[in-house]
Amino acid sequence: MTAAFTFPGQGSQTVGMGKALADAFPMAKAVFDEVDAALGEKLTAIIWDGPAETLQLTENTQPALMAVSIAALRVLEAEAGLSVARDAAFVAGHSLGEYSALAAAGSLSIADTARLLRTRGLAMQKAVPVGDGAMAALLGLDYEVAVAVADEAAQGQVCEAANDNSDGQVVVSGDKAAVDRAVEIAKAKGARRAMLLPVSAPFHCRLMQPAADAMAEALARVTVNRPVVPVVANVIAAPVSDPDAIRKLLVEQVTGTVRWRESVANMAAQGVTHFVEVGAGKVLTGLIKRIAKDATGVAVGGPGDIAAARDAILAAR
């Protein structure tokens, strides 16, 4: 098995995502219905009709992106003959996408995943008052240099590497004043670009500890099964299958760095040659092309993507 299935995180959402799948395939529509039922509301109305401002609320974005990913996966299973257990060496997701990956591998039920992501989104938003925190993308600096920039910018506040997305693409997160300083320091150190991101909270830094505590409580109440294939966890960039370890790492992920560059590089080093991004957008496919340059990447977000994904899966068998 030389394929890995990856699941996108926040930033890939668009109004209308997944609707073509639901309209064309009953098994996709069933996933959206299950998410609506789990949340006790019509999240699908927000996903498909907007407004964008409501979809972009973290509490909605996170379960919405998971719903699209699992709907697309169900179509791949039915129409392309995909079996995660047979065809994937690993599954992995970016930030909230790790929950989608766990659902895809049977570690979490769809209903529990939807509720966990609603809790996660609300807790992450509440952890820091709006305006007190910020995130910034530092482009063109190596990870080690970006970490040094964050350390220099902290000056007694919080400024940490939140996402190591690919070579030369690192996101820092923390107190607004510290992140502002990091932008200026990065420019002085030769960053190609350094810019604040339009986010509502400073994700993946220790300011998110209240959200991590909330997730520890929520995860303790759900059943976590052993996944049918290993899940590459964000915070260790390595595969995990033990349910207790999965719980622990999901809690750590709230405040920890998303080590996506290392995660992809490690999967490639272990023989993965084909990466199938399942869900909205093509962000991860673009990152993977920069990390694992010899690998094949395809994205599956609509009915027109199924054939290419099937071919990639067949090639990887």
C-alpha cells in the first residue's frame, strides 16, 4: 500500500462545498444528514447557502469541513471501490482534519466527530478574547529560523510556531503585540513575505490551554476505537493507533505545532507515493507537491474528481 489519504483543515471552506456530491450521491447526502442530526441543527444549510461569515465561524467551519471530507470518502468507497483499510498505508489531517482522518479510519463515529469539532471550535474561540491574539504567515524562512523569530518576538508574551506547513511556509501564533513584532523581525531576516492572517483566535499556541482542557473532558466521554490504518498525528508527525495515545495527542494538538511538513515527509520516507486529499479545496495537495516532490497528489472534492482519484488508488496498489 503506497497511498495516503489526507484531510484538509480550516481555510479550505467555501459556501456550497459538498453540495454537488450530496445532490449526485445518496451516500454523501446521508453523511450530511448524520452531521445535522448529531448537532441538532441544519449545518448543511450554512454549508450550502451561507452566508460566508456564518460558515467561517470556527464552531461551524470545523464540523462542516469534516462532513464534506467524509461525504467525499463515502463516494470514493462506493464509486471507486476504495477501502481505507485495504488501500491506505496512512491517513492524516491538518489540524481539525486529524479528526476527519480518525473518522475515516473508523476510530471515531461521524456523530461523535461532529460534536467534538463543534466543542473544539467553540472552546478555541472562547479561549482568548477577540483581538488579543493573532497569527501570521512567515514565507521564505526555514522552520528553525521562524522559531527563532518567534522566540525573539515573544519578549515575555506568547509567540510560537503554530503550523510548519511546508519548506518556507511557517505560521506563528500568540499575543497580538508579539505576533506583530514577529512580522517585522521576519522581514528583517529576509522573509519573502510576512503577514497577519484573517483569523479570529491564536490557534495552536499555549494561549489555547483552556480549549485543550475542554477537549480533554470531551474526548474522555467518547469511544475511541483502534483505527483500521495508522493515523499520522500532527504533534508528533508519526503514526499512532493506540486509542489512549490518540486521545492524548488530540488534546496536545490544541496548543501544539501542526507538524505537517514532517508528517508528509515521513509518510513519503515510508513508501507513500500517492496522496489523495479528501474534502474541500486543494490546499494540502499544493503543500504536498512542495514537500514530497516525487509523489503524486490528487484532490477529491466533487463528482468530477472521482475518476482521477480511482486511477491514483489503483496505481498505488
